[in-house]
Amino acid sequence: MSLDERRIYELVRGRYLAQFYPDYEYLQTDVEAEIGGEVFVARARQGVVTGWRAVPGLVRAEGEGKSSGEEGAGEDEANQALPPMRACEDCRCLEASIREGCTEPPRRYTEGTLVAAMKSVGKSVQDPALRKMLRETSGIGTEATRSGILETLFQRGYIERKGKKEIVSTATGRALIDQVTPELRDPVLTAVWEQGLDEIAAGKRALHAFLAQQADWVRQQVGRVQCGEAAWTAPAGAAGAHPCPACGQPLRRRKGGYGMFWGCSGYPECRQTLPDARGKPGRRVGERSPKGPAAAGKGGPVNRQASATSAWRCACGGEIWESAKAWQCQSCQAIVWRQTAGKTLTERQAQRLLGGASVELAGLKSRAGKPFSATARIEGGKVKLVFGGAR
């Protein structure tokens, strides 16, 4: 056989023989010494039972390609000897040296280390019962499905390869993680589902009840997206991204107290807002699209900027937009309807109300058609009428 074939054979042979050997056992000594107010640690290992390490060539093969922080890289510690010591014993520091260096970020995942992280994901779970469940079920996925999970992430553009082996997240993947609910990002969800499956296997839970619960949960998540509670920010350059006209960062579709609107993802540095027009950012008055002037009245109660002759802002500092029916702040969503209790408000009155002032209104009409007067002010984003001497 060739040299490469021989090497492969030796690796397979060593691992096959090692399974019949006993465990490798050793005693490890950790010594903590306080010097000049700082704690230094020294470690040493002493082999007790050689076990599988007696297989020729296996120890060397296992240690190849591992960094100093990985398992099996502590040969220096294993080979060093420590003198006999007693707890709280005074020692002399014979030598000290300073070595300059820089901290390094964690190494990027490779396909192999990412699969290993999926197996050991239970380490990040605080609940002991759920951590045990993840350990018993080997974490996220199975040996047969983990590679398929990674392949799906590659195909959907959530992760990509950098260089020969490294795997990095994409802007689309990071945006997705930022927008999904916390429970979808937490490995505890996997543990809870596995716990439910174990209860089904033990006869403690009905399969149809478990499936119905999962279906309800999925419908709730889909409903949150459909009603706009889960805002999505498309990453810059991605398909469907809407850049902010003020700073160029992606716009985010949000749900306010009076409907949907678009705000800059760079908030609070950028406070640009736009009305929502059928799921897309609306346009300012005077702007034209390839199809002609922006159509007013399609996005919500307010979908155009207030006239330039009345350059005023809300008490919160947000822009005021107007339509034929109302004036509305595009930051806090406070709104003043033109028709209030049968009275048509003026722009000046709306300006004072949204600016935080109280306005005396006369000529109001009750539902029974009776005229009355009241003091108006903004509370909870709406106009509230106060009667008598209340302020």
C-alpha cells in the first residue's frame, strides 16, 4: 500500500484497538500561589493507569492539530513535576518575568467545531433539568440531521464559508436573529420539545395534544409577524431593503399605537420616519415615483408630511404628518383628529395640542347634539377632553 494508505490504516487500526483498552486514569494536582497580591496557578498530572494511551501512535495522532486551549493539548502540564507541598505553606519566589501579549478573540467556527457546539449546547443552559435533558439528547439535532441543518443555513444565506474552513454569519442571518423572539434563540426550546417527546414515549402525554400545542405556538409566532409586532429590518444590500432617505441605513417597519409606520434602524441617532403604504415606506409630499405622485390616503390615517409653512414638531421631537383626517407624530404616534366631538380643529390648535399645551375648545357637540365647551390635551397619545376646573 502507498504511504497515505498506510497512514489511514494506522489511524483506523489504532482507534479500533483503543476501544478494547481500559480508561486512561491520572491524578491532577492544582497549586494556587499568591505572589504580590496576584494568584498564579501551576498544574501537574501523574499517570496512574495507562489504558488506551498504550496503543502505539494513538496519542501522537490524537494530539495533532490541537491548540493549547483544546483537550489533549496539556502535555506540558502532564509532564511537569511539582515538589511535595502542604496547604498554606510559605514559598519563595525565585524568579519572575513579564511577557507582553494581546488577547485573542475566540476562533471562528469550522464545520466540525460548529457540529460539536450543537452537541454541547446544554452547557449554556442554566436550568439543571433542561441542561440534563440536552445532554442526554446530545443537544441540537442528531448525528444524522446536524449536517443537513448546516446545509440549510448555507442555502438560505444565513451563514457562509470564509477561507477554506471558517464559517461566519451573514448580515441576513444576524438580522434574523435580532428580530426573532427570545425563545426561538434559546436552546431551552429544544430541551422543552425533547422533554415533551420523552413524556409521549413514556405514555404520560398524548401525541395529538403535543402536536396541537406546537401548532398553536407556530400560529402565534406567524400572527406576530403578520400584525407587525415582530419588526423586520432588512440588512443593507439585501433584497427588499428600504434605505433611510436621511442616513441610508435600512428602514424598519413598526407598529405604533395607530397603525404601521417605518422608522430608521439607526434610531435614536436618526429619527427619520415614513408612513406605511401597503407594506412599503410611503413618500413625502411632492416626491414622485415612476408611476406618478405618491397616492395619499393608502397607508393609514396620516401618510404625508405637514406643510412646510407650519414647520412644527411634537413635544417628543418627532415629525408631524398630516392627512385629510388627522395630524400625527411619526415618533410617539400621538394623533389629533380634525373632527373632534363635532368640531373641526384648526392647524394652530393641533400644533398646540401636539406641542404639549392645553387648548380651550368651544362649540363641541355631545352625541345627543347638545353644545358644550371643554379643555383638550393629549393623554396616552389621544385628545382627552377635561370638563370643569380640572387641568
